[in-house]
Amino acid sequence: MTKNLRLTMKINHWGRARQFIKKHPSAEKSLRLWKRSVIEANWSNFSEVKRTFNSVDWFEGAIIFDIAGNNIRLIAVCRFDLGRLYIDKIMTHQEYDKGIWKERYKKQKH
């Protein structure tokens, strides 16, 4: 038996989704469906994420999921080597379009 066998992904910071659902109860079903798809996945790179969710983007090390018909954007960082997906931020499409979230991921230039 292999020591590094990983059957599913683990989601960290699901509490951020719960907080979003409190503010936007209509998002619950879509976020729970997204969660189920993630925990059943066994990704080793972004291409595999893209096969699971065709409407997903990569930005400066973050994965941006379009959820609920592009009404919700969930930004996460995935440690493929650890089998962990860390939820960083969840926002409405309108909040996402403001672009404020991008500051966190911009590479520092020296």
C-alpha cells in the first residue's frame, strides 16, 4: 500500500462559505454542490481542476471558480501536493468585478 495515496480533496475555511450563505441564502445549494464536487476530486494540477469545472480561471496562484451560473465567485488556493483547497474569498459577481480582491495576489516587484 502506498503511503501517499490520497482519495479526495480536503477543503479548508468552509466557514467562509457558511458566512456567505448567511448573507446570501440562495447561494447555499450551489455552494454545497461545488463542495461535493471538490471533496470527491483527486487533483494534482490546475488542468485537472479545469476538467472538473470548465468555468474556472487561474490568477497569480489563485483558482477562481464561477458558481451559480456566474453569480458567485469563489477564490481559493490549492495545495495539490497536500490534497487541500483553501477558500480565501467568496463574493458576488458584482463584488468580484470591482477587482479589489486582485491586490492580494499581485506579485511584488523588487
